[in-house]
Amino acid sequence: MTWEVVIGLETHTQLTTASKIFSGASTQFGAAPNTQASAVDLAMPGTLPVLNKGAVERAIRFGLAVGGRIAATSIFARKNYFYPDLPKGYQISQFELPVVVGGSLAFMVGDEERRVNLTRAHLEEDAGKLLHEEFHGKSGVDLNRAGTPLLEIVSEPEMRSALEAVAYAKALHSLVRWIGICDGNMQEGSFRCDANVSVRKPGAPLGTRCEIKNLNSFRFLERAIEYEVRRQVELIEDGGKVVQETRLYDPDAGETRAMRSKEDAQDYRYFPDPDLLPLAITPEWIETVKAAMPELPEKLRHAFMEELSLTAYDAALLTESREKSGYFQAVRASTSAAPKMVANWINGDVSALLNDWGLDYSNSPVSAQALAKLLGRIHDGTISGKAAKEVLHAMADGEGDADAVIEKRGLKQMSDSGAIESAIDQVLAANAKQVDDYRAGKERAFNSLVGQVMKATKGQANPAQVNEILRRKLAG
Amino acid sequence: MSLHRSTLAQLSAKLAAKEVSSVELTRHYLARIEAWQPSLNAFITVDAQKSLAQAKSADERIAKGNAAPLTGIPVAHKDLFCAKGWRTTCGSKILSNFIAPYDAHVIEQFDRAGAVLLGKTNMDEFAMGSSNENSAFGPVRNPWDLQAVPGGSSGGSAAAVAAMLAPAATGTDTGGSIRQPASFTGVSGLRPTYGRVSRYGMVAFASSLDQGGVLARTAQDMALVLSVMAGFDERDSTCMDRPTDDYAAGLGKGVKGLRIGVPREYFASGLSQDVAAPIQAAIEEYQRLGATVVEVSLPNQALSVPVYYVLAPAEASSNLSRYDGVRYGHRADQPGDLMQLYKRSRAEGFGPEVKRRIMIGAYVLSHGYYDAYYLKAQKIRRLIARDFAQAFEQCDVIMGPSAPSVAYDLGSKTTDPVQMYLDDLYTIPINLAGLPGMSIPCGFGDKARPVGLQIVGNYFDESRMLSVAHAFQQATDWHTRMPGGFE
């Protein structure tokens, strides 16, 4: 009997507010250590937290996007523990009453749509950072990150494979960027996952779980889960028992290692923070936020499938980001090319181009209008699809719009049937053997003749026309 | 020179009339502080240069004719209000080297008013204590009897005002820390409604109970000072965005028709007769002035001390976690590792009472005990507040003693912390309910030590309380008595 894998994810998303969640200090990444830490962030005696409404507004946006319940009243609590990156000796978080309860996230795993329920999402502050290098046996403390607003999003343990967990994480990553609450920069730690992993025999109660902390790339997430599943299965099959513990993934060794067991788990002595009033969110506030929400990817994905007859796969790719779907819609608005063709170009060549250039749809060197024009030239037969690829790259290089590039590079298809006919006549006259072969039933000889014609016309002849005229002549 | 025998209001008039300059006044008080520091130990930090610089600019402001009532008035501050550039110790070794890098809201308000920061007063460590014996800087003595404690935790402020080393001083009141020392030293003290005065820059003991207030010699002086301290500050989320009253202008309203609630529980067991008698006499004086007395009941009053000694230490255990030797304050020498740094810095930096409360607080919040202690105490806290709400349906103010006895001798209660906790019986319920409370002198008890009358008002009713106190002080002279030797 095989093992069933059970995965739940806790994702820390850094919110895009300009200032911190409880102080006015900047959240900008990369400043010199401790230059973005105010008296509040340094936990100077007597300082007090004041909640940043922008962080709450982003939590509301998330709650609306996942169809969760936005709590009319939620409570900030103190999570007490000592560590040098935690200046107050407690983290302000939400414990019993979080800002968002429930909701769900739908995403594609291959061609199949999956939906994972969310437990909750709560607001909290990030800790600072310890610097262990260049201090000669001592550690430095950088509190620039201390107090940065986070929304911790907790899923139900409903994922059944590493692949599915990664698909969920990618969909969540896409969603938080889509609704503008997180920049999604994983290198800078703006989006990081903790994975709770356990295994069981199908139908059995949940097995003992391990939590793998701080996975900041999709690849690490996938590998860490795969490793952890193997470790747990082998352990159980060898007669051992999984111990509930927190583990860290070591990307160099490709394995997870125990960090602390449940027995060492700290008692965080949570209690409501008396410095902050209960967070009250009125229905009016929710309505105001709702009115400013963009159309959501899930809805758009279904619209692309139903109204434009795109495949689930194409629609999912087009709704990877708000910029990409916007680009697709902008191209569609200025061309009569078929939706499938537009989708293929965007998901294929344009995405590959942007990937090569390290750019995205918000700063594409080929605008939606420029691409629309190019696709128009394929559609009206001016150029071949193959030539269009060349035009695309030339446009990206700044050689001008589609028409200018086609003109300059002489890529216009030869659609003058008289010129094509004379080229064909010359080819037929020079290739008597292939003509005989074809007439004897060798189809391959036909392809060879097409190739000769295209060569003779420097690739500019309209292939469809060449095919048609050639067959007519050979038949005659 | 008898400047110091003047009230703050009288000094304000003298400054305005240019009978005296702020520099002269400040020098006068600085000299008195210096003279009495060895016997009273009321101050932790005095910085004549800084104070006189402020006095000089106050004089310039007076000369320009745009003085406010407190311009040029020296005011002493309890040493837990952060004042930029001033050492701010909270009476603790762990902050003995801490120079505040910013001003508390209250300090900013005094600066704006043109007041002079006269010095930082001694206090029980982190405001934990009722006798001012828990200070790392030594105990404060009571000007009425140097063998007696001044009360606490604002003991330095109370002693300074009683000995006329300052016309007024700030204090904070978490469980009685303004009212009880005011009672013990024969001065007037007001703890405003929770949320009336910003806590920003006021070092926290128990956040949901702490409130800054004032100690002075008269209700009128308290009104002038409260007008400067009170008001909205967006940096304290628990501060109320609500206009302040003109406290000084409201003083003359009298007490005709005032309904005084006297809780039947207040005069039950435990109250010394030497305290009960002056309290009864004060209430009778109010009746003579036209007030009526109604009996009210505060049935959950008896639970307030245990509730307080769960909630206040719980909050304190968390609030004091930041003193870890990492960023500021005392750090142990040569710690071997991080754990040693924490353990030794805190073990060396905190005194025994603070450690006791941190342990109590950590215990009541810990897994498995939270519901039985912390949560239960929160529920009873609501019942205590409800008792007051019901009482205020029948009366305008509640009166009773501020403390169950007069000031006791130094060292007489230090061996039994629980006994000292129980003495907070009359003051603590007001903090739990978030109400304003006041103590004004109303006579003398055993060993001729002062007795204070506690006046409790409804939420944000400071203006009425001050006028009620003022009426008493117009009719009696208890508030004008001065401790022998300090005249």
C-alpha cells in the first residue's frame, strides 16, 4: 500500500506599505544596517506601537480575494520570547482572533483545477536580522527589517504532493502580487513558506508532522518536501516514529535537518497587547476596499476559457500575473487575430523573449500595440509566422515597428501568383528527377520541391500559395 | 525668601508681574533640592545647567509677553518620563546609564508650555512598590517624619512637593502610585482617566493600568498642570481623542447638590481608626458645604488586589523583556554566550521586587495557567468596572480613604510583600476600572502623619473632581500645612 502525503503551508508575505506596521520608519530593502529603525523599532523604553492602516487595508484586500471572512474585530497579541533580533522581547502578532478567517485558493495542477481551503490570515511584524560575518566571533543586529508588516497566510493541510504544494505557492505568489499587497520578491524574503509535512496510509488519521521553516524559493519548497516525505516514509518503514519537530532545509546538502523538537518548544505566553486597541473593521471600510479591487485571476481565467475557447492551460498561463493578462487583453483589443494565436504568441515567443531579457510584462520592449500589429501582418498574409519571429526580436532590439522591420529586412511574402508560378516553372524544369519521383508516388519529393521554390524566392513566397500552385502543376 | 511656600498659581502670577524671574525661581528650588537631598533623597538626577537654560528661555518668553500659565515654572518629573538628553532610570540599575534619545509626549507638552524641567525624581523601580523602598538609588524619606516612608511608587515626586522642593511634580499611577504617596506626604495628587494623558515616552509598567498625573499642593495647581499634560496624542493608541476641559476655569462650581457616594465596604475591617476619623470629618465638611451623602456598594472590591497582582505582573513581565542588555542599559561583563548575556544582565540589573513580579507575570501567562489566572482576572476586572458604573448611577463622586493607614516606618513592611500589596486596596479598583482618582490632605493620624481623602470621579470627570477638591480647600486649611523644618 502506498503512502499518502499531507501538506499544509504557512506563508509569510511582506506587505507593500511604505512604512512599518507599528512605526513610521521606512520598509525599503537594502539600506545600511539600523538606518531604518526608529525609536519604536529599537524598543526604546516608553515607545508605543501605532497600527499602520495600510497594512490592514492590504489584509482586507487579501480576505476579499480569497473569499474569506474579514473579522469585524480582531486582536493583536504579544508572542513573548527572547532573541536579539526581537527588540521588544515579544512579537506583535494575532493569535486567537485573526483579521481573515477561511477562504480558499484555486489553481491549476497541470490541466486539473484544484482548490485549497485557507485556515486564516493574520497580521504581524517581522523581526530584525542577525549578521554573523565580519564581527569576529560576535554577532551584529540589524533592525531595519524589525516591524516590517507581514500577512501570514495559513492553508489547511489539503495538499497531497510537493508538486501540488508548489502549484499552490505559485498561485498564492501570483495572487498577492495581482492584488498589489506584496512585491513577491523571494530573494529579498518578501514571500517565504513554512511547510508542514506528514505521511499516512490512505484513510488513516493524520500522521505526526514536521515543519520545515523559511523556504524562500519554489525549487527549495519542492525539494524540501520531497526529501522530507522520503525521510518520513523510510523512517516509518524501518520501524521508527516521526517526532514532531521544526526542521530546516539545507539547499547545499539537499536535506532537511532537525532544528528543535516539540519538547524544546517555547511557551510564548501569548496575551492581548494592551498597547493596541482591538482592530475594528467596519462594513464601510470593506466596501471601499472592494470597490478598488482589480478583477481576480480566477475569474479572468474562467472567462478566457469560456468566452475565448482557450484551453485551461493557456488561460492559466495568461493569468500568471495581472500585467500579463492585461497585455493579452490589450493585444486582443487591437487585432483581429484569433485568441488562440494571440495566446500562443504571448505564452510562447513573447514570454521567452522577456525571460531572456530578464523583463516582465510591465516593461516589455514590445508593447501590446506593437505585437498586435505584428500579428496582423501574419493574419493578412504579409509575412510568414517564421518571419514574424525574426520581426519580434528586431522590434525588441529597437529596429522600429513591424512594418518598418518587414520593409527593411525584405521579409514580405511573395503573394504575386505570376512570380511564384515562374519560380515554380524554373524549379520543375531543373528538377526532373524529383518530378518523376513525385508522380511515382513519393510524397517526400514534393517537400523537396517546395524547399527549392522557397529557396529560389529567398523564403518570401507565401508557402500556402506555393503548395497550391505546385500541386496543380504537378497534377497537370 | 519664601518663594517655595507659594502655590504654583501664585508663582505664575509673580512671574507674570516680573516680581521674580524664572532663573531666580529655578535657582531657589535647585538650592533647596541640594540642601535636602541628603536627608530626603527625593531626586535621582538634577542638572542645573539644563534647567537654568530652560529658565532663561522662559524669561525671554515672558519678556516677549506670550507666556502661558506654566511658563517659567519649575516642575519635577518622575524618572520614568523620557526627556531627551536626560538620564532616565526608572529607579533601576538596568537603566542607570540610559540617556533618553527622545521626549515623552508629557515632556513635550511641558516644554511647549514653557515650564522648566527641575530634575528627575526618585521612585520605586519601574513603579513597582508602595513605599519607595524598591529604588536602586536608595529609599526616599517622608518630609513629615524622616523615619517614615513617603509612599510609592511616585515617592520622590510626593516628597519633593511636600518639602517644597518643587511647586509641582509629575507622577504615574498604576495601582495608586500617585494617590497613596500624596496621602502619605500630605499633598494633592490626581490620577486622570485612563487615556486622558498620553503614555508615549512614559516607561511602561502595566500598560492597561498606567496613567500619568500630577502631584501639587492645591487643586488649583493640579488643574493648571493637568491642562498642560492632558490631550490627544496619536502616538498612544489608547489615548482618547476627546477635547480637554478648561480645568482651572471650572474650579469655582462649588458642591451644592453634589451627591457623594460612600461605599459601605470602605469602612469595614482593616481601616485604622486614626484614618477613618479624618475621612468621616471631611465627608461631614462636604455635607456642611451643601453636598449629600448616599451609600453605594462595590461588592467586588475585595477581589481587586488579587486581580491586580495577576494582571499588572503579567503585563510587566512582557513590558520588561526589552531590558536584555543588547541595545541599551546595563549589560553584564564578558558574557560567555547569549543566554549568559540575558541572564546575567537581567539578574544584575533588576531588583528583587521587579524580579518577583516578572516571575508572577510569566507564571500566570504560561501554558495551562492562562485561563485560570489571566483570563479569570480579566473577567473579574470587568465586574469591578461594572460595580463603579452602577455606583455612579446614584452619585457624582465616590469618597473614602486613599490608604488604610498613615505612612509607616521605613523597613517595617519590606519583609512581607503580600502585606504591602494589600495596602493598595483602596486605590487599585480605580485603576482596574480606568477611572480618575484623587487624593487630597484632610487631616492627620497616628504620629501626626498626614491622611488623604480619596475622591473618585466618573470617566473624564476630572473637571468636576478638581472643583470638588477646590471647594474643600477653600473651606479648610489641611492643604496649607507644611512639614516642620521645611518652611
